Amino acid sequence: MTEVRVRIAPSPSGNLHVGTARTALFNYLFAKKNNGKFILRIEDTDADRTSQEYVDNIFDSLKALGLNWDEGPDVGGEYGPYTQSERFDIYPKYIQELLDKGFAYECFCTPEELEAEKEEATANKKAYVYSRKCENLTEEEKAKLRAEGRKPAIRFNVAKAQKAFHDSSILEFEDLVKGKLHVDTNLIGDFVIMKSNGAPTYNYAVVIDDALMKISHVIRGEDHISNTYKQILIFEALGFEVPRFGHLGMILAPDRSKLSKRHGATAVSDFVKQGYLTDALINFVALLGWAPSDGEEIKPVEKIAEDFRIGEISSSNSIFEYDKLKWMNSHYIKMV
Ligand code: GLU
């Protein structure tokens, strides 16, 4: 069996969120259970939205929770350090491969042209899908556009990749948590994998990194399911082994809306500032989607790791009950 290698890949656009802590924990538990490796990768391709302060907060919060990574920033090792902005020289090579294989093409459309396409779709009450008007540009046409000073972005050719590896337009995969999932790829527009300034986009960089880091299982929030289809196609187009995917339900506030600051703290460091013990916090977070087989909810992470089975994670959303966290915290306070 191939080695289990999982990762948590936070974008440093804020302090470590409890939802990311839960994703990190489930990856960590899955690695422990399978003698695998738990990897930390900082996804900072979007330089405008990231800061070193948040990177430090992510490191500190994961460490405080005991979620120590086996490879990644400040540990080094064979594959580290993993910070996407330090890997920019790796990404162009595979873009070229996709272009050479015909699974990608240059797109010279301006933001204004794309905006007009979107407006037209909205006016016709249609979901927007890129028109693919640059798919078949001739070399002369491209040279002319270049001469006008236009710099192309690179788009992935969804239909071509789908056709090369599947019998119909339906793309299906077996999710570790949710079972079989599928999409009609006709609904996925040819998406940008490299911006005109040369920066890789999330869906592209994540595939290159997951492939090169030999990630075997991708466990993350269900808000990424629509990305997973795009990513599977890129894995296939580059001839990489496709990892297994598992998508976790979302964490909702007690009023069933998206958990946000107006409900209370959401960052691990804020809970710590408010006096919550990290042992209580991590135990509580484990119960957001997972339940112990003996019904005994108060358990240290080592015990949870023994009992943890990914297939038993609930595929539905979990409610973040602040009162329950308070109760659990008082229990842990009495124990120290
Ligand atoms: N950087 C992504 C995020 O913070 C993680 C994506 C992933 O796990 O693939 O949402």
C-alpha cells in the first residue's frame, strides 16, 4: 500500500480558524491511524491577501493544539519547506506540459471582455461559463494580440481533458466521507490556471503541490467539492496519480448560519485569549463531525486517534455549540 500522506494547506489570510483546526485535526488523526505523514503547506499565492503575522499565528495555533506536522515550514526535511510563494519556479514547467499536450491554451481576453460575457449570461439568466473564444486562436492572431501589448493568461481546457479520460461529460469520484459524487463537466468553464502576471491560481498550484508532495488523501471542507472536479482533471491531464478525496461538512453557528465573529470567537488564538484550554478546544473540535464509539466524549487526542475512522465522519454539517465548549473547558480546568 502506498504511504498515507495528508496535508493541511491554510491560506494565511487570517488567524487559524477553528474550522481549519478541525480539518487539520482530522488529517492528523488519519495520518496517525495509518502510520502516515501529516504535512503543513502555506498557500500564499495571493500575495495581497496574506501576511507573515497570519503565517506565525497558524504555526503557533497548530503547535498549541498539539497538531505537530511531520514536514513543512521550519521543519525542513526531504520535501520541505512548503510555502507556495517559494515554489514559483516549479509551476511554469507543468503549464508548458499542459500547453504542449493541448490541455491548456492562452487566453487574451481583457477583464472588460470577460465582464461583458458575464453580464450577457446574467441578462439571459444563464450560469456563466467562459465562451472559449481564445481556444482556437491561430499563431498569427496571437502574435497580433501580443503586439498590442496583451499578456495572455493560461486556461485549462476542461472538455478536452474530460474527453481524453472519460466516456461522457460526467466526472465522478468516490468521496471518503460522502460516497459517490459527480458533476456534468459541461457546467465547468475553462478556468484560468496561470494569471497573465505569471502567478499560478489555487486550483492549479494545489495539484502540482499535492502531486509532487505525494499526497495520498485530500481531506478538506465540502466548500472545495467544486474545486475537486477541476483538480482531478488536472491530475489526469498531467498523468499524475489522483489522490483520494474526503470532504467534511461545514461548521455552522448555533443559529445555523455560517460561523462568524458575530457569534463569538472563531480563531483558535482568540479562544485561547479568552481562557479556553487547548486540550478542551481540540477535544471539542474533534466532536464536530466525529463521535466516539463508546459514547465517552471527553477524550485526549491520543485516545481519539485510536478510535478514529474516516468513513465514520458525519457527512452533514455540525453546529458549533459555544455552551458545550464552555462545559468541556470547565471539565478540563477541573482536571488540571
Ligand atoms: N488554501 C486552501 C484554503 O485555505 C486549502 C485548500 C485545500 O485544502 O486544498 O481553503
